[in-house]
Amino acid sequence: MIGNFGIEDWFNRGKEDAWLGCSKCPPDLDPEAASLYDLGYNEGAIERSPETLQPQDQPAGNPAVAHPSDKSTNN
């Protein structure tokens, strides 16, 4: 546990900040937490957020979310 966050929490915070387009803001007082944050930020910068994935971008095996414009003709 690093501060109030666990190791994975700092990594995830960095990825989330990158996905949201926030500037880097690693913790100042804990070098290990700052390193984990930076790793997450860098990974998040090259990956797209799960919220921004389009149905065609989803990995195989995951059901695609229906789009409102995809109207079924079950009349």
C-alpha cells in the first residue's frame, strides 16, 4: 500500500488521467507511486479508453453494444 492507494491504484490513476486528456500529476512524495503512475499514464496514452471503443473495435468474443440507429425490423 502506497499512501491511501495500492500499487495498482496508482497505475490505474495514471491510465485514467491519460484517457481523460489530463496532464500528468504523479505523487510528489513517493517515488515508487510516481513511477507506477508514469507507467500507467504512458500505457493509457497509447491505448484507448474502454469508454471510447466503438462496437467494431471490441475484441472478438465480446458482444457488441447495439447502436440506437441499428433498428430491428421485427414487425
